[in-house]
Amino acid sequence: MLIKKPNEIRSSEITPRELYLNRRQFIRAASATAISAGAMLSGLDASFNIGEARAGEKLANVKKSSYSTSEKLNSLKDITSYNNFYELGVDKGDPAQNAKYLTTRPWTVAVEGEVKKPKTYDIDDIMKLSPLEERIYRLRCVEAWSMVIPWIGFPLSALINQVEPTGNAKFIQLVTLYDPKRMPGQQKSIFGNVLDWPYVEGLRMDEAMHPLTILSVGLYGEVLPSQNGAPVRLVVPWKYGFKSIKSIVKVRFLEKQPATAWNLQTPNEYGFYSNVNPEVDHPRWSQATERRIGEFLRRKTLMFNGYGDQVATLYKGMDLKKFY
Amino acid sequence: MKNFYWIRIAAFGACLIPFGQLLYNAYQGDLGANPIETITRFTGSWSLIILLVTLGVTPLRRLTGWNDLIKLRRMLGLFAFFYVLLHFSTFLVLDHFFDFDRIAKDILKRPYVTVGFTGFVLMIPLAITSTAKMIRRLGKRWQQLHRLVYLVGIAGVIHFYWLVKSDIRRPVQYGAVLAVLLGYRLVKFLLPSGLPRLFNRGTSLKTTAE
């Protein structure tokens, strides 16, 4: 498999700074005028909650990686206050508010199934399993917004190699914690569950072994905040964000393709592969463009989220309209 | 009733509170990581809420016999239109920045946009014909025309229901309120004679319409 360096986004595709700044000025000026006209009301205060005390601890000896993009990073505040993590609430701001419930010690990750050396890892051993790298990746949500995030972690392949998959291992399934006390979004509601808990995700073995696929334990040089999927989460940058499962407690090696949470919920909208693909629309909205958080104009969505040079070969000959 | 003047002023002020809050938060730079999404959702929610309140005026008037309430209806309806206009402008300017090609595609191809846009378009004649002059000019037909608001309400709830990813709780709650408000009218329509007194405490609309 040929692994090329990630291609850079051409500067012509980035929204000019003046345009972006003008938008802010416009909104500010317009609202200032209207406010002076009369309406003075108390706003919501911007509470900015980073979760339990452990989050924010510095991570030492983090290497840079050639897989990182040099695009402008989203702020730590954006990354930690605008989250899809339904276990901590369905609104974007809920996970930051409820992060305090998700304590991450003690924590174990059970690795089982078609492996020669099944093992239950303590989270502190996972943190030391392989040298930590900073991977600055684009994240494209299926809801058509995106961010650039400096993850810290190591290739998932490092874990896979340790447990030695058998010849039968064709897929892996990953499972999120199920604990309604620590994950209030999992508590039963009279309206039924938003998703079937626990959240499950899966990858084909070659996707799981791909060097871009990482387990992340931090971001911005610090321990991963709970709302971002602490203590350990998957990051697969060429797939829609929901594939990058959070707060993992189990990794299972399987012969058959595993079930995945959003596919169980709405099979015609969310497939197993869920590769970022501007040509295959979500049944209810277009995937051709996206809004990069912090930018005004929409930008074009790139095939495989701009990681085509590295991953397109994985899907050679596959009809990506059928295997969405 | 002299006091009603103050009730109208209060209702007018109350309808402006969400708008004021939006402006204040925008001024504070406090619209979250995705301000355009925040504005879209905020204006969309308040459009629906005020529309439902507007649809509640007549049932409440008839159930309580408080006929003055009708004096709030036009104002509430126009405020619902005001928030819908803000919502649509957000879609047009902030979200798509006048990319008419994409906007046209969205309206034609995305059912939730189609139905939302339909609701918006249906509100335009209602807003235009809301003046006293138009009410007089259209006579009986005014009331027939303004029954379109029932379709607007249905379009609004469906629009919301079709756009959520999986948490249907809020659209279902709005839908339940709408079902009660429209159900009231259906029952009243099906029982024209010998109405239970409960349904008809208020006097006929003609004598109270402004």
C-alpha cells in the first residue's frame, strides 16, 4: 500500500480573512445598532466546562507527525463546547455541561474475540502503549460542519499488533461505556432512547490497521476532556465524525461485519463505511459543502475528507454509492 | 377594557424578548461555535412557538369568554411572520450567502426545506392582508384565506420533524400542541349545532374583529 503525504488545501480554497472578519463586524454592528434602539436583556452566560480535574493535565513527550495538516486549528473552546456525544446529551452544548459526570478512573479496555492474546488493559497502560503523537486532522461531521483538531494519540495498529489477531479477524467492533450514572444521556426517557446503548462502531481490518487511524487520549497537548470522548476514543479522519467512537471500553475482533449504532438507528441514512463523500448526499441534506467552524462561507467537501491519496486504495473497485 | 391596552403593550414586549436576547448574545459574541446554526435554530423555534400561541388565541377566547384576547391575534401572527422572516433570511444570507443555485436545489430536493419554504410562502398573503382595510375589503373571504394558517402550522411542525437527526422529542411536543389546537377547531366544525357551552362562551367573531 502506497502511503503518500497528506495533500495540503490550496490557499485559494480558504475563505479570505477579510470576508470572515467582515461577517463578525457586520453582525456586531447590526446588533449594536438594534440594542441601542431599546432591547437590553440579560444573555446566557458562556459557561465553559472542561469536565473533571484530570482533563487539562499536560501530556509529556508528544511527537509531531507528518500526517498532520497545517491548516488553521479550531480553538480549544470550540472543540470542547460544540460536541456531538449523545451519552452526555443531545444538544451541542450538553456534553460540556455534563462532562463532570463522566469520570475516567478506574477505566479498563477489554480486547477480545479473534485474537491470540486477549487482554483487559488498564487505561494508564493504554496511555503508555505506544509513543504519543500529535495528529492535526480535519474532522467532518455528517451534519455538514467541520473542524481542525490537534489530537494526541497513537496508531490503533499498535494495539492490534500487541494482541495478535487470528486469521479469522476480518473486522473490529468498538464499544462505548454503558453506565447511565456517568452517561446521563443513557438514562431511560418516556420518549424512548435516541440510540440503542451502548454505542457501537466498527471498521474493516485494513481500515483499522491504516496509519491514519488512531486511538486518541488527548488534544491540544492535554488529557482528553470528557466531552471529547475521554479517556480514549477512536479517530478516523476520512470518515464522518460519528465513526470515531468515544469513551471506549471494549474492542472485539470479528469474522463478520459488526453492527454500528447509527446504522441500527436509521439504516438508509448511515452506512457501515460512512466515508466522507461529497457525491453521496445524506437522504435529507447535501454533503457537497460544509461549514468549517469559525468560517462564514461554506467550503467544498473533499472526497475522503481530503485524505484520498492515503485511503482511496482501500475502496478500489467498490461502488461507494452502494457502500455509503 | 382600558387595562387591555397594557396587556397589548406587554404582549408586544414579550414577543420582542427572544429577538433582544439574540441580538444581545450576538453582540457579546456568545452564539457558540457555530453562530449561524444557533441563529437558525433560535429563530426557527420562536417562529413555531409564536405561531402556536397565535393559534391558541381563538380557542382560549372561546373557552374563557374573554373576547378582548382577539385583539392580540393579529400582532402575534405578525410576530410569528417576523421570526419566520428572520429564519428565512438566515438561511438565504448567512447560511447560503445568496448562492441561489444551491438554495433552489435545497428547496426542490430536500423535503424538509420544501415544506418549510412552503409554510413561509403561505404566510406572505396572510401578512399582507392583515390590515384593517384588507379585512374590510375581503369580507367573508378574509376568514377563508386566513385558514391557511392551519397549513402553515402543519408545515412548520413537519419541517422541524424532518430535519432532526434522531431526537424527535421537541418536534413531537410542538406537534402535540398543534394537534390539540387544530383538533379543537375540527371538533367545533363537526358539531355545528347544539355546541357544548364550553366551546362557545365567546361572542361571534364578527362583532369583535378589529
